[in-house]
Amino acid sequence: MTHPSLAALDDAKWTFATRRVDRACLAGLDTDFAKAQPGDLILAQVESLGQHRRVQLASGRPSNIYPGDLVVMACGARYAPDQFEGLAEIDPNGADLLAGGGCIGRMVARNERIKPATRLLPLGRCLDHAGQAVNLAQFALPRVQYPADIPVIFVLGTAMNSGKTLATAQLALGLRRAGYTVAALKGTGTGAFGDVNEYADTGAHWVADFTDAGMVTTYREPLNRVKAGLDLLLAHAAHQGCQIAVVEIADGLFQRETGALIADPWLRNRMAGLVFACGDAVAAAGGVAELAQHGLRPDALTGLLSCSPMAVAEAQAATGIPVLRKDDLADPAEANVFALRAFGADRMVA
């Protein structure tokens, strides 16, 4: 492989996951892909288009991609049952675009309903002036001396696309309308601008996700690092003057990091409210039962099931928990109920 030129980075499309990177820190490239670690910046060339025909740019807009385009992404894993599972590995002979937000790795599983991954040819691993790999962790938000103790309403769900992001955004909207200074945060998942843009559209005072804590993805990251990232975001929310935070946790209850979080005392200690997004009444009943195994009980159900009056009635009968539609979550009176409960909540949930 021809050793790539540093000038190639100027011609490349820089993805959402790289938006915090100070490009002045980049001084070279190498092709030692066997040493690539999660978060390392990789320059790659589009070889063939598959599922992803666009990438999300650091500027905040989508961009079509074409064979021959140069793209800067971060090495990372992905867990998305509706799309791919992938590992943070870079094969010099070809890699996969695991997520349009800028995650490059090796696909190991694919949902049969979608196309194969867009294929990429890795050209170089980005290096700094000391010859070390440039990693997203270097550009994470700095530590601040604010305690990460503002009330947190967590949004969990049964699976991808169960309605978690919409619920997070709508509850943030309702809290803002009720007069609170609110943070809307994505705690886990794979970096993409869709969720944070949806949060920002609500007028939430401060919006961030785990990429701001230096991770392109939280899949296969140590639990302590995931928790440290959440604490960092919450500390910055407090530093920004937020009174309350709504935090979305990606995927379903059985996903590796989500399962570890709900079983960990950290989440129970931080939780001042819980919204659970479900696709139907059976999922609601099963999810509520699973959460109960960890001493957790949602304050409300929401998600796709809230679109159907029949599903709502079934879920409420099965669980005894109210179901809220998106308009309910955005209602300042309803959101204020969450806030008052959160400010008075005993964070140690039995």
C-alpha cells in the first residue's frame, strides 16, 4: 500500500464522531492498523456502497459519499440489532462503515433486512506530533469541579427503535416548557447526530452525548469507562446551570452495556425518574418484569405502544403503570410531575 500523504486529510470528509478533534494536532499517518484501538482516527477511501450511502459530517449535515471519496472516521465497535454488529478492528485489505456518524471497523453480523456494509479501504492511522495515534479520548470534555448530582430521569427501552429518543426529546421539551433548565443527554450507543439534533431542537439548555466524553461508541467499552463518561456529562450539565437531566440509554435491556448499567448500583443511585419505551404490551410486561429483577420500576411507559389505544389499555392492565404519549411528555404540567418527583426522589431505589 502506498503510504498516504498528510495532505489527504484536507480533502477528506470528517465525520460527526470527529467533530471535537483539533486538526492542528495531526502531524502524520501510518499504516500500522494492527495497533488500532477504539477511538483512533482512521483515514479511509470509499470502495463500494452498501447500506450507508451517506455519512454525517462534523459540521452537522449529511453528505452523500461516492467510491473514491476520502473519509476520516474513528475505529469502533457497534451493536445495532436492526443493522450491524461490528468490532473495533481494522483490516488493511478492507473495512466496514458500521455507522454513518463515523464508525469504522469489522462487521461480524448483519440484519438480513438491510444491505451489506459500505466497504472502505483504510489508508492511514492518524498520528500526532509525537508519533502517537490520535484518539477521540484526547478531545473529550475536560473534567470540571462540579458534582454530577443533578436529578436524572433515565429513558430505557426494549430495543432499538422503540421510541427512546423521541421520549427523551419530548420530556426535555416538557421540562423546558415547565420552566426548568434541562440537559438532554445520550448516555450510550454509537455516535450519530440524529439524536443530539433532535434533543437540541427542543430548546434543551445543554445537549451532549458519549462522543463528547471521548468514545465513538460505548459497545464493548468497560463499564467503569461508560459510567465515568456519564458522570462527566452530568458534571458539565451542572456546570452549565442545568437543574435536571434526561438521559437516554441505547438499545434494549439485554444489550451488554445497558444490562450492566441497570444491574449496577451507580444507576440506581443516580436515578430520580425512569421512563420505559416499548413497542407493544407484551414487551412492556416483559420489560417491567426484567427491571423489577433489579429493583427498578418505571414511572411511565411510552414509545410505539402509545400510538395504539388498545396497546395502551393492555400495557396498563398488565403492569399497572401509566402510558404517556409524546404529547403528554411534552406537556409542561405532566413534565412538572416528573420534576417534582425527581427533586424529592430518594435515589436509592429498593
